[in-house]
Amino acid sequence: MKNKPILQVKDLKTYFHSEDGMIKAVDGVSFEVYPGETLGIVGESGCGKSVTSLTVMRLLDKNGRIAGGEILFEDKDILSIPENKMMKIRGNDMAMIFQEPMTSLNPVYTIGFQIMEAILLHQNVGKSEARKQAIDMLRKVGIPEPEKRVDQYPHELSGGMRQRAMIAMALSCNPKLLFADEPTTALDVTIQAQILELMIKLQEDFGMAIVFITHDLGVIAETAQRVVVMYAGKVVEYADVKTLFKSPRHPYTWGLMNAIPSIHVTKEVLYNIPGVVPDPLSFPDGCRFRTRCPLATEQCAKNEPPLEEIEEGHKSACWHIDKLIDEIRISRAGEPA
């Protein structure tokens, strides 16, 4: 990993106007991404993961605005770049794979046309060369008979093939940074494994950085080097993947870990975090997780815990890390060493 990050997000705030009030979807999020690495962003639906990536790509809906913070891509201030220049970065240096290909691929254009569109926009080549590159990309992402598939429409492909076509579109201009927003959610387990394996291989081939957005900690364990855990628009924990799985230091992370089935645990019922993510129009005072947290005290209701470094490269936003360590020690007492 190189010392200089390709992307720096500092105290980012993204708010949406609604008829009912202001929605603070992303509220003070900071992280960095280094060349060639995979950063995982994990959390339940509604935690602000996808909005964070859309903010960096500057793809917010009209009712959304960036209320504060900085986004630096290769030391360029993304928020001050005019839209015409941002269009040259988006799809070329920065790209995104969306969660559901059938809502992202245009049904009235062929797969080849949609891949060629990005190539023609960002690279100085003609249609013949763009088509050749589109076929080559379809081949690289493992689509059989790419010369035939290039002229097919999205509805003519299976779900796995459509997702591979989305990856081909995103990688057609060899981006330096790729956002992958739940790219395997709608696929069956076998296809999920194939897509993850493909992305890891393509990352090695292209040398790009990936921000992998998911609610699935199993995917994070397979793909990421470092992890950002988000809850209710905020980062609650930040660590390298091995440290996070071995020593979670936030009750929310611990709850997510405990909800994963384990071959070592013989309990009939999996742990389940009580309640749901709070309504973004009325986040609780103090710690936003306190309404679901078994360790919550009066202090958690009064004051929001800061995200602080508890050891090198490991940050947590919790007033009761010591209590959590004791809880983890007790819960693991019956597990094999």
C-alpha cells in the first residue's frame, strides 16, 4: 500500500430536503482509500453507505446537497470542480458498479452500445476501435461469446451476465478508483462467489482501488483490507479487516459479528440486534446507537461519543469500550481456542 491516499473524505455531510424536514443521510464521515487496496464500507440498510459513494461521484438527486466537508481525489478538490470537468473524471478515473443492473442498464440500447458510450466519451478512438474494446472487456469479465453478446439487450442476459456487463462498463476506461455498491446482492450464492473472484482478479490486473459497499460481513472478510463501519450516517468503527473481526470495539460491530452463523457456536437462535436503524428525521440525542445498545447509559443519551483512535489504525466511537471487551470475553469463553 502506498503512503499517499488516492481518495480522502473529510467530515463529509450530505443532507436531503424532504416535506417532513431535513434528512442527515451522511453526517461527518471521514476515511481515505489507498491505491490498489479495497476499503469495505459496511452497515445495515439506511446507514448512509450508498449516499456516501454517490456524494463522492457527485450523483446526488436534486433534493440532496453536500452540507460540509472535503473530498479530495488525487489531491483535486472534487467539490469545487465544474460539472463539465467532473464528467471527464466520472466514468474515466472514477467509476461505479450499481446494486441492480436492470435499473442501471438502459433497456433500449445494446450492452455493446452502453460500454462503447463510455469509451467514446473518454478515449480518443473511433467506433470500430470502441467496439473492439467493448468485446475485449466482455471477454475479460468472463461473458461467453462476447462477439454475440455485444449486440444483445439487457433483458436477453441472465442476472449474472448483466452484473458482469455492468462491471465491464465500469472498467472500460481502466479507472483508478471503483465504487462497488452491493454488486452481488441480487445474485445466487454461486454467482456471488464468481463475481467476487472476478473483481479480485480484475483489481490485480488493473491495479485500481475499490470501495466495496455491503451489509455482508462475509464479503468484507473475502475482499477488503480495511473496513469502515457506518451507523445512522456516521462512522462508528474503523480498522483493518483482521483487527475488526478479531477485536471489534463498538457494540454495533460486535452485534453484526455475532449475527454471523459460526461452525463453533451451537446456539439454535442467532444473535439479533434489537430494534431498527432510527428514522433519519429524528435521530436520538447522544449516541445514535444507544436505543439498541445493551451497554447504553445516561452518558450515552447526553453526549455523542467521538470517533477516537484506541490503537494504531483502529478507531471507535463508544463511551464503554471496556465494558464491551468484558462482554466479548464472556461470550467467547465457551468457544474452542
